[in-house]
Amino acid sequence: MKPLPDILEIQPLAKPPDCTITVPGSKSITNRALILAALADGTCVLRGALWADDTQVMVDSLRKLGFEVTVGPDPAEECNRTITVVGRGGEIPAKKAELYVGNAGTAARFLTALVCLGHGEYTLRGDERMNERPMKDLFEALGQLGVEARSEDGCLPAVIRARGLKGGEVTMSAKQSSQFASGLLLIVDKAKFNLRLAEPDEPYSYVDMTRRMIREFSHEYAVEPDMSSGSYFVAAQAIMGGSVTVAGWPKRSLQIDARFLQFLPPTGKVSRSRDLGDSVLTLAICALFGKQPLRIVGAARLRVQETDRIKAMVTELRRVGAKAEENEDGFTVWPAEPGQLHGAEIETYNDHRMAMCFAVLGLKVPGIRIKNPGCVSKTFPNFFDKLEKLRT
């Protein structure tokens, strides 16, 4: 992978693409699989696992907790790895650890739940943005099980004092973040409590992903390609024509974003809570070249992710000349008239999704310049190399 400049200008495609693209493994699946492997009895091998910022902090944290984790290459994709974890059957080897999770929400929430199986003191810290993202509901749920979680404002940093988990029933809502519920689901089989979710679980949700992975996990486990990452290349075909195939697109996926193709061409209302996940942002880029407005709804959680993605998307869409309006739980995008869109310097807010969405726009609209393109290392370090393959 080439070093990226501070600002990267995307050159429009001279012709419609005709190629096959591989994308790295799913971040959501990889981090869940790493926790399940650590909780398993004996050695687990994860193939096609994503190797990017969010999964590297998970591997580093597991090692600090005393787990044996080895990482080997993946011959099919340079941003994947084969990861071997020696599970301890629910035991946390270390009695004390300081864990840094960066801005990885899955790592923060899953590790918080995991360390509660231990007996000791564990400190979790994140970067500036992660330290603003909510954790209070998870801390309170764990408090019902006898865990002492010290945090000044319901966010990281936090100190977890664990003495194992007592029995009983925990009721919590998955409304604010499905990662809270998923973190508890991942450990419930190794503990003595019952978990009741107060909010109904939507079909294809990330909680459903967790449940399916728990049922289907094995000591030899293959991680699916990331469908959120795949959506950018499907979108390139949608706005440029041609033919782009994402290798390994699963027929029966764990990921809600595998349904992205069903929502092209974009129109009407699309819900982030029921229809798609992070690829709703990619769909908004496609909507600029559609025939009807697209309204993203059920997306309030976007405000508490790597950035306030609702505000960020509307701001940057307007920067390139698009018509977009912010709503309380989402935003609306209108198709652009010929000549309406123009180049601009795109603020990414250190958010990988913003960088990748607007890079796709740059394949069509001249003059799109991406600030801090290196933020894609969070989940897709070689994204811009893959984007160049559309020119071959």
C-alpha cells in the first residue's frame, strides 16, 4: 500500500469499469469472532479476518488480557489475516490490564463485557471521539450483575472491577446501540445470567448477526467479506455503468449490507434500523444520480458513531452542490441536475465512511479532494488501491 497524502484528489473514470474486486473481511464479524474464539475451549483459527485498526486493537487487547493470539498472512487479500486464538473456556487469564480501543465501538463494548468474566481490575480507554460515545447503558446492565464500573460520565475511560458475574436477569434496550446487547450476548453462555432485550430485534440487525454467529461458530471459522466495503464498488457501477463484481459476495450473509443491491436505484424511504446498515451512506451518493429523492430514516444512531454522520453527510453533500436536508433521525437527498455538482475539498471528520463515500463520488464528478484519506485504515486500509483497479 502506498503512503497517502494529506489531501487526495480523485480522478474521474475515463470509461465504465469492468473488473472483479476483492474486499477485506467484515469488521463486525471479525471482532465478534475474536471474542467467541477467546471464550471457546481450545484453539480456533479465523480465516479471512480483517486486519485494520479496529481489529488490531482487539487482537492487542486480547493479548494484554493473557490470551495467546498468532497472526499469519492471507494469500487472497493483503488486508486480511489468518488469526489463531487459544480459547480459555470463559476464563480471563490476566488479573489486571490496561486496554486501548482507539475509536472501535465494537472493541470497546465487547471487551467491556468480556473482562467482567474475570477477577481483577481492567481499564479501558479510547481516543477522543470514543471517549465521547455512550457506554452508560452497558455499564448499568453490568452493574446489575455485580460488576463495578467506574466512569465519570457514562463514557470511556472506565475502570472495571470484576469478581465474576452473579446470576439473575438483566433487561436492557438495544435501541441506543446494538453493540451493548451484542457484548452481553457474547458472554451470556459463559456466565449465569439471563438476558432480556426490551426492544424487539429487527430482522437482519447486528444483534441477529451476533445470535447467528454464536450458533454457527466453529473452531475453523471463515469471515465473510465486508459488505459495507463492497457497497462502494457496487455504487461505482451504479453511477458509472459497466460491470463490477465483488468477489465472494455471500448468498446467505450475516450482514445487513449484503442487501445493498436490492435498494438500487435508490428511491423513497430506506431505514438504517430495518433495511441497511452503514451502506445507507453509500446509497445517498447513488441517489444524486437517481430520479427521485431518497430519505434515510431510522438512523439516529449515526449521530453517535465515528462522527455525527447525519450532520457530516448533509454538510459535505451541500459542499459539492447537492441538495440535502438534515432530519432528526436521518436525512434526505435529491437527485442532482446536470452541471449542479462540482468539485470540493471534502472534510472527512476522521471517519472512514465519509472518505470512501465521497471518493466514489469523485469517480463521476471532477475535482473531489479527500482530506485525511488515511482514515480508511480503520476498516479498509487498501481502499484507494482497490479504487484504482476500477481503471484497469
